Amino acid sequence: MSSNEKLVEFRNVSFRYGAEQPWVLKNCSFEIDREEWVAIIGHNGSGKSTIAKLMNGLLFPQEGEIYVAGKKVQEDTIWDVRKDVGMVFQNPDNQFVGTTVQDDVAFGMENRGFPREEMLQRLDDVLHAVGMVDYRLTEPHRLSGGQKQRIAIASVLAVSPKVLILDEATAMLDPRGRRDIMQTVAHLQANKDVSLLTITHDLQEIVQADRVIVMNEGQVWDESHPRELFSKQDDLLAIGLDVPFIASLAKALKQTGIPITKEPLNHEELLEELWTLHSRT
Amino acid sequence: MNNAMVIGQYVPGNSVVHRLDPRTKITIIFIFVFVVFLANNVWSYTILTVFALLSMITSRVPLRFVLKGLTPVWFLIIFTFLLHVIITKEGDVVFEIFTFQVYSGGLIQGFAISMRFFLLILVTSLLTLTTTPIEITDAIESMLQPLKKVKFPVHELALMMSISLRFIPTLLQETDKISKAQASRGVDFRTGKLKDRIQAVVPLLVPLFVSAFKRAEELAMAMEARGYQGGEGRTKLRELKFTKLDVGIYILFIFVILGLFFTRN
Ligand SMILES: Nc1ncnc2c1ncn2[C@@H]1O[C@H](COP(=O)(O)OP(=O)(O)OP(=O)(O)O)[C@@H](O)[C@H]1O
Ligand SMILES: [Mg+2]
């Protein structure tokens, strides 16, 4: 396998849920590199979850091809592909299989026939990685939504996937749970050898990504760095996506004549722009 | 939510009885249930009672939990006792209530049968008091292994049981939430005619079923995404360990049974 090979490749993929139904994805092509963090955003029903399910063989495209780590995703490769693609879903409750935290984290490893010794080792590792070591024997109904999602991430990480997909994994959490998960994820991205695909319709959650893919009506509408994306506010609004407060504030400031050069992604960056303004002018 | 919500009656602990392999406990209780019917005199009953009481004491389960397990059957125990006292007319007349004569044979019979009941319930509830439901599931899976040869879905059955255990608290929480939501809209579950109350439960059941099906669907997908493809080639994190302790208990139990055979008539 050559090192510059893409980890995930979608080549002209089209998909619909049935012959009579409309196309959900229309001729989509994009790639994900090793250790890259890609975010997908788009309005409800734009086909984001469908992309995730296609990526690990829960669904198959009618047209085009999908490659994961050099393997084409098809009937006879799905079990290999699912080793490489880990997925965390939206509802924290409905993906928790085990009766306790440790049973749930072990579930994926058990399915793959890991020896018990190795399971125990990895269990420890991943619970550390998501900061949940003290909860090994806790039952799911005693965990908060955010904690359950962290366990879901740990469960997936335990089998060392090459790419981790979070499909609106924070959508059902409160703001604090959201921040928690995003921090956990950012930390993993920095420390582990794993690519990330975060699916969201909250633009706030894309600022840390290396690249953003914007989906609109089943097509790749745009691919860019979050910073560039924030400068296309009007277009984003037109396809039904809310722009974060900081971005609209920066835009308003620009309109009143304050020269902001770098599109700010968060409070700190905007503050930096503003207080260094005087020294530049 | 609330800490009182525990499935089953498990009382956590680290006693000898807790530490026994659940398979040992199930096997011994299974045999005990049969040998109880072999007891037929004071001595054989004494041996079984001592065994049951000693197990209870070594388990260190507080008495009130044991009694709570017995509550639903007290009635049955007393009823069988009275029944035998009334029906059996053997031996001497011990005393008379009004015109009704109580025979010694009836008292003995009644006492013996209720004792059997009592011992059976005591020992079986000791299993659920000292073993978590998931341990029992594991034990059943392990003990049913031979049935795999005749294509009995042992692994699937065990997985089904463990997923039910996992989701019972979740569904209870949800029932609670929905019933509060319905109550706040004026639905009354507690008063009124039976027909009205049954009608009031319908708007509770429908959303519950809908959500349970949605959960099942999503769970199946999540399991598949995590590489679940049946029991073939699967390993297990939880393991059952047969230790020296189990051997010891088996030997002890064999002596109990031998004692029973020597003492009975
Ligand atoms: N199982 C299914 N059967 C038929 N149509 C489906 C199915 N799942 C999704 N769809 C349709 O496919 C389209 C894309 O759905 P998808 O779940 O990929 O959207 P999404 O971008 O993830 O939306 P959301 O932000 O709401 O999660 C929608 O129009 C949806 O109605
Ligand atoms: Mg979706």
C-alpha cells in the first residue's frame, strides 16, 4: 500500500433507498486522508448519514465505488471494512449493548475474537483515553448522555479503526456534554493514529476540522477549510445552515469598516484580530 | 435516575456464596429441589434445613431481604399447612376447636409439606439474592452448550437475555417519563372504572412500543457496525471460573445427600 494512498475514497457515488425513491446521493466524490479530520455539514436530509452508512457497508451504492484503506466496499469485504471504520451514532442509548461499561466496550472486541488478556489491556487504554476509567462497572442507566457517548467512542476505538465516524454524536447532548465530546475527540485526533469524520449540522463543531465538506441535496456543494467556509455566510444561509455568532459578528464588523483580515473561528481569534488592529493601522 | 432501581433482588456482597461459580449454585439448587422430596422424617428434614440455613447465614444477606423474597409465598405455605391439618385424619386427636378434631398425623403432614415449600423457596431465592442476572445468563449459556449440537440457538438466547437486562431500566425510565407526560395532560391511570383505566393505558403503551421498535432497529445497526456476526468465533470478556471453592462445596453437598439417604426411612 503506497503511503500517499487515500484512506477513504468515494468515486462518483449515487445512492437511493429503493428503485421508486428519489436519489439521496447524486454523483458524490471526495476523499479522506490518513490522520485527517474531515467534517461534513448539510441540512436535514441532505444525505450525511447515508454517506456514513455507505462507508462501512451498512448500505451499498447503486452507482460508483467506495474504497476504504485500499479495499473496495462490497458484500465480501464488509467485515474487513468494519474493522477499519468505527461509527458512533446519534442516540446514546440505542448503541449501548452491554449491561455495564466494560461489557459494552468489550462488545466489538468480542465480536472480533480478541483474546481476553488483550481485551483487558485495551479496555484500560481506551477508558483512559476518554476519561472514564472510574466507571468500568457502571450500568448505562446511571450514565449521562455525554458519558454514554464517550463510552461509545471508547468501544469503537478499542478495535483500533483507521477512521472514526461521529454521526451527529453530540446532537442529543446538552451544551456541556457537547463540549466534553468535542474535547475528547480533539484529544484523540491529536494523540492517536486515526482519521476523523464528524457529521453535524452545527457549524460550531467544524472549526477544529482540517477540511469541511458541505452537502446540499445529495451533492457535494463545497469543500474547503472552515475559515474559508465562514466567509461564505450568505451562501450557507441560503442552503439552510446557521452561521456561528462569531462569524456573523466578524462580518458585521467588516461592514462597518474595521479591516479584519483573517476569518476568525472563535472568540480568541477575533479578540486577537481586534487588539492587534491598532498596531497594523 | 433512582438508585433503588435494581433488576432482580441481587444483594451485592463478597461472601462464599457470592463467590461460587453460578453454574455450581444452579446445579446444587437443581439437585436440592429434587432431594427435598426424599426427606420423610425428622432427621432428614433437619439435615436439609441445616444446609439451607447455613447457606443463608454464610451468604451474609440481611434477613429482611430473605424475608422479602418469601412474602409472596407465606400465604401458600400457611394454606398447605391448614389444608393438611384439615384433611388428614391419622394418629391421635391432639385437640379440638369447636367440634373440629385436629389429629397428630395432620399436624405432622402439614408441617412437613410446608417445610418443603419453605426450603425450596429459601434456597432458590438465595440464588437470585447472591447472583447477578448477567451471571445467571452466563451460567445458562455455558450449561446449555451441549444443546448447540442439536442446533439450539444458545448464544442467541443468552444475548437476548442480556440485551433485555440492559434495556429494562431504560424502558422503565421511559414509561415513567411518558406516564408523567400523559398525566400532565390530564390522563388518569389510578382512579375510575377498570375500563376507563385500561383505556388510559393505551396512550402510554403506543409511544412505548413505537420507541422500543425504533431502539431495536438502531441497536441492530449499531451492533452490526461494531462487527457482530453471530456467536461463531466470538470470545468473551466475562468468564466463569470453577475454583477449589466450588469443589469444596460439591463435596460438602455430596455429604448432605449421603446423610439424607442414611437418615430417611
Ligand atoms: N431507511 C430509509 N428509507 C428510505 N429513505 C430514507 C431512509 N433513511 C433516510 N432516507 C431518506 O434519505 C434522505 C437522506 O437521509 P440522511 O439520513 O442521509 O440525511 P441526513 O443528512 O443524515 O439528515 P439529518 O441531518 O436529519 O440526520 C432523506 O430524505 C431521508 O428521508
Ligand atoms: Mg443523519
